[in-house]
Amino acid sequence: MISSLNKNSLYAILLLFCLGFTWGTSFSIAKFAMESGITPLGYSFWQSLGPAIIVLIFALIQNRKLPPLNSKHIVFYFICGLLGIALPNLTMYFSASHVPSGILGLIVNTSPIITYILSLLFLIEKFSWQRSSGILLGFLGIFILFFPKLSNYSEYKWMLFSLFTPFFLASCTIYMVKYRPSKTSSIELSSGMLFASTLLILPLVIFSNAFHPISFPLNTPDLFIIIEIILSSIGYILFFELLRIAGPVFYSLVGCIVALAGLFWGYIIFNENIKPIEWLSVLLILSAIILVTKKKINDQS
């Protein structure tokens, strides 16, 4: 019979893979949307508002009441919306026009290392050679995937600027774990965070005239937006739930799964063969997940 700890670990791994493949698929859809002429801000607005509405509907069905709107929760929503969505999206979008996507992917995936360092500084995690080795193995696997993209690039100022993206994401992760309001479900927190990020992004969309209207019948770009709204809605619920049961360091490995998702969709959609060196990367990433998972995962309420 599987012990309680093993069940929790398996549940966390399942959430990690589901979230990673959801976000990995989302990145592919976002690329198609950008190539179809949708502005990054216009796209980002719908990816906040659309999931906010869907997640709110599920929250109302589940709890039959609105998410908490007291001062403590509102501050939590806006800080998470700022650090977890608005700021990292802006820094990533500005960097994307100057930094090749492969290099940007490598930089964004430094988030596990930053998250682990912040977890130690804020006393959320105790130092563990096992977990440190797992984080480094995961990053090494990511590095192997993206290393061929590094050879002919020298715009280091923009590379340094793009480091704000993983720093904001890691900071948001730490904040969520340390200050998550008690007795509030993952779906309620997701809804509040998404509405907060929508309110933060809306002025930028208006002042930059970047709003993209969705019209029916749906054309191809609008269909991409709708599909991404559905995936994002699922992803944000998985995101909070994974943080709740497994903590920030384990969650930070989601970037590794996103990278594997990129390999998977490249093979399925673009018929790209997976090279032996990429199989080594897969092996390193899976080893990293095993090492980090072996540490006890707390089943918090």
C-alpha cells in the first residue's frame, strides 16, 4: 500500500507535469498569436481578464460566494498580480524583441536557482545538498537544451535586463508561500490575482492603444486567444495548488517541464527529431525532479 507521503509526492509530480505541459503549450500558442499580429500587451490583457472570469465562475460554483475582499486579501492579490504576471510579462516582452527566444528561455529558467536562494534567505527551506544538486541538475539540463543558441549573441545589457523576469517570478513564488491567506482555496486566490493583474495591465493597454477586440465568428488569432484563456485558467489553479502542497523549490522545476514540452511539441507538430544531447537533457531534468521530490512534501491545508 502506498504511504501518505508517497501519495503526496506522486500528486505533486502529477501537478508539476500538468502545469509544465499546460504552460509549455501556452508558449507555443502565444508564439502563433504574436506572429498573427496581436500585440504583446493586447494578448497579455486577455490572458489576465479571460482566466480571471473563468476561474471566478468556478470559484462561485465551488464555494457559492465571491473570493474574500478584505484588506489582507486585496493586498495579496495585487502584489501577486504585480510580481507574478504584470512585471515579468513586461520585462519578458521588452526583452523578447532584443534577445533570441532560446536565450530568453534559458534566462527565464534560472528561476529555480533564484527561488532556492530566496527560500533559504527567508527561512522557508533549510539547506539540503540533495535539493541543491537537483536544482543544479535541472538547470544543467535546461542549459544543454539552449546552449547552441548562445554562440552568436553579445547583447549582454538586454540579457541582464531580462534577468528581472525570473527574479520577479521567484519573488512572487516566495511571497505566495510566506503570506498566503489561511482558509482560502487555490481557486479563490487565482481569481483574485488575475483580476488584480487585469487592473494593473488595463491602463497600459489603453494608453498604448494596444487593445485587441475579439469578434465572432472567430478568426485564427482570436481562436488562439480563446484557447490560451482556457489553458491559462487551468494553469493558474494548478499553480496555486502545487505551491500549497509542495512549496516554492519543487514548483520552480516547472520550467524544466516547460522545456520538455517544447521538445514534445517540436516533435509532434514540426516533426523535429530529438537529438542524443537532448535526451541527455531530458535525463538530467527527470533526475532533478526525483532528487527534489525525495525531500518530504508537506501536505498543508
